[in-house]
Amino acid sequence: MAIGPAPVLALLVGGFQTALFLFLRGRGGARLAISLAAATLGAWAGDAVGGRLGIDPIRIGDFHVIAASLVAWGGIWFVEVLSILGPSNASDRRP
């Protein structure tokens, strides 16, 4: 069984975008692994969308980098919004 290049490149793009977000944000917290998973799945979905639309000028083979990066950022921001809107721990409250 051989793994195609799309999941591997999605993991690389998702990891890079998560690392860039962590660098810009300054802290990752416990949701870093969830952000990485969302970015990787988003990059994989973005590649599929980019393949359907066919408008991505930057490609690595058949992998659509721009579309994958945009949807990976969407996955990261989705996790961040859910973490803000979700319930908070009692230890996070400040007196």
C-alpha cells in the first residue's frame, strides 16, 4: 500500500501554517494539537477544492498550495473561535 503525496503535503502545509500561527499568536496552549489536526484536514480539503476550481497558480505537482493554505487557516481560526465560545475552566478565571 502506497501513500499518495496529498496527505503528506497536507501534513506539511498544515504543520507550517500552525507553526506560523503559533509564532504570530505567541502561545498555543492545550489546543495546539487540535489546531494542527484542523489545519492538516483543512489543507487536504483545500487541495481538493483547488483541484476542482483549477485556479491555483502555485502547485507542487498536483497539490494546490494556495487553496490548501487558505483552508488550513480557516481550520485554525475555526478551532480558535470554538475555544473562545466554548466553556472555560474555573482555573482560567481571574478574581
